[in-house]
Amino acid sequence: MRYVNNKDWEDIAYEMNVGIRTIYRLHGKALKEIELRNFTPKNGSKSH
């Protein structure tokens, strides 16, 4: 929502009925998930 709709974190927290810390935590998890998906080989196995 933040990047597509240009909303503040506070607005997103209000709309989701959660605290601002929860929004930051969820955002961090989402960024890590994106990073993992970008660095995972196409066959699904993770390289080390």
C-alpha cells in the first residue's frame, strides 16, 4: 500500500487496525521474503 498508494505507515497501521511497530515488523519480513525470492534459484533449492 505504501509504495502503490503513497500512504504513510501510520495510515496503513490505522487501516489494518494494528500498531505502527507491527507495520514495521511486517514490512521487514516482506523485504526479507523478496530478497530470498530474488536470490533463490529457479528450481526452488537455495544456494549456499
